[in-house]
Amino acid sequence: MHRCFLIRNAEIVLTMDDDRREIAGGDILVRDGVIEAVGQGLYDDDAQIVDARGCLVTPGLVNTHHHLYQTLTRAVPAGQDALLFGWLKTLYPIWARFGPEHMYVSALTGLAELALSGCSTTSDHLYLFPNGARLDDTIAAAQAVGMRFHATRGAMSIGESLGGLPPDSLVEREADILDDCIRVIDAFHDPKPGAMVRVGVAPCSPFSVSRELMRDAALLARDKGVMMHTHLAENDEDVAYSLEKFGCRPGQYAEELGWTGPDVWHAHCVKLDGREIDLFARTRTGVAHCPCSNCRLGSGIAPVRAMRDAGVKVGLGVDGSASNDSGNLIAEARQALLLQRVAFGADRMSAREALEIATRGGAEVLGRDDIGRLAPGTRADIAIWDMSGAEAAGSWDKAALLLAGPMAVTHLFVEGRQVVADGRVATIDLAGTLSRQTRLAAALAAG
């Protein structure tokens, strides 16, 4: 894309700015990857024109929790009807056979799927590194696709022989885990505004690492100035494990080990109680809400309404493609909307609020004030949705995208670069990638 371009004549620009402006007939001027102006009747002699007639324009969506490697193990028969712990035990032996190519290709596939659903920024929680796989593999995939990427260096250190869930073949020595966290932070983390790659520290969960590693990981992350991420309070089994092993609820366990604060976000949090919600609000701890995965694994409905009302930062996550089994973030936003309504009432979440959670909400969870909004000075992460198709035909309110609108984006810009053009991924050979993905998945299925 030209260094300066003008998105012109959008039916509506849904800015998600501080005033929540919705601009009919709106324009957006972008220069060198940054939004220069948002309004009506904008003009620049140097700008390449992007015609947005009949389209809704939103900020690029932000995904706050994923396991990209799992795109190779969608709909595995033995795990289709299991709860969380049984599902994990089914999949661990398959994941133990992965290597660098599996990590890279599965990430390319998952990132392309996200981009097609309007997602411009994603985090990824990679917590197993079999057969020479490294965090570097997924970072390389994100760079190839052109997605803004928050890679988190996960870990498991307690295997079955010590009472943990994962097989011993998938766990690492805790000293090695911390050393590699330092390596990848030093190699890849960019703290500057507009960063395309940031790195976080992310022990997998309280039931797969020791208390000592949780504490040491928090100390390391804060020494390095990076964010921290893990799973927490995902289902009743998770809470029961915490009560039995640690003598406290998950939120209290997190607080005791330094895992609350504005530099922390937890995935799921389906079973947080009122005191834990207040703790997260008070400490500015973030939550990645994963509604489709929570439905798929029968974990429950997260109390997002109560979290938002208390002031907790909430973003959305598609979670792993083995427990969703999709990676469509706009569909995730619609599911979040529907679940809060069915649990708490049809007036308890609007389509605009759910889309806000998917954009500026996710940006806040990831510690970003440079994305998630369409406003002068923010990065040019922009999704353009064609509202002229059958999905939106007859819609009286085009800004209510989650009620009546497409589930795929027409154009997607990340840092001003076009990643999706006319509904197709523009940065990689997607057909070739999917051929590799299919071959790798078939070999895994064949054992």
C-alpha cells in the first residue's frame, strides 16, 4: 500500500474513540502507518484512494488469547465431548509429536483465519516446545502474515509423575524455562509504540507449573518490563484443584504469587466470584474472555457483565482451535454478546459494547493505547466490512455489525499495510499453506 492513503466515503466509520463517534460518510487519512485524520470530506493530493462506499469501517479486532499450534488438531474425535482436563489428556500425546514445521504452518493458518475475520492484533500462548520447536517459529509466521503479534513464552514443568496433567515428555526444567524467557524477550520484544512484536511470560496454568515458577516468572517479567499471562478459573475442575492443592481460590492464589496488576491478564476466568472480580478491578488485572471455547468444553458462562460493571479490563480470545474449533474473532464477539444476554437479560449487553470489547477492550488488556481505536495518532489497524451482501441486506443499523453483518472482512490494514484485500489474504500463499497444513494434520491423524 502507498505510504499515504485515504479511505473515503464509508457508510459508517465506527471509531471506538473516547467519544465513541460514529461518522456517516466518513473518511480516514493514513500516513506512514499512522492515522492522521478521521472525519468527513478529507483530501490529500498524495493519497491513494480506498473506496469504502457501502462499507462499515472499524478498528482492527484484537485477540487476547490463542494457541495457534492447535489449528492442526481441530475436531479430534476422541476429544470432542470431553471436559477440560479429559480433553487435555487426549491431546497432549498428539502435541508431543509436533516440531518446528508444525508450529510454523499451524501459526500461518491460524493467523490467516484471524485476519479474514477482521483481526489485526493477536496474542498467542505457546506453552509446549517438543522436538526442537521454539517461540521463534510462531513469531516468524506472524511476521510473514503481517499481523501485530504478542507472543507469550508459556511453559509446563509439572508432569504426570509429579501429579500434573501433562505427560513428562512435554515438561521442561524450570531453570531452562526462565533462561529461554530471557532469550526471547531480548531477541524479539519491542516496547515502543507501534510495536509489531511484543513478548510476554506465560506459565501455562496453576496445575502445570510449580508455585516457585509462577513467582519467579512474575519477578522476571517485571524486571524485563513485559506482560504476564496464564489460564485461571476456567471451570469447576480448575477451582477444585486450586482449593485442594493450594487451600485457596484461584484469584487468591494469583494474588499471593504476584499475578495481579495492570501488567497481567488471565484467560477464561469463568468461575471468578465477586471478591475475585473486585480484586481484578482494584488491581487493573485483565481478562481474556473466550466464549466459544467455554461453550465447547462445557466450562460455563463467564461473568463478563459483572466484570465490566466493576471496571475489570476485558478483551476477547478465540482460544485454541482444538477447543473452539474456529478462530473467527468477529464470531467470538457475537457469541460473547449472545451469552451475556441469555445469562443476564437481553438488555445487558449491546452489539456496540461487544464490538468495543473486541477492539479497544482487547487493546487495553494487552497494555496498548496505540491500537483498538480509529483516532489521530493511533496506528492504522483498520477493518473494512462490505455491508452490501446478503448477511446485512435490510439492516437498519449497519453499525450493529454483530446482529446483522458479514463474518469475514473485505479489507484489513495492519500498520497501514494491506493484509486482506478483497476478502483474500494478500501477504502469503494461503493455498500453499493450507496444503502443507492438510498434509501435516493427516500425518498426525495417521499416527
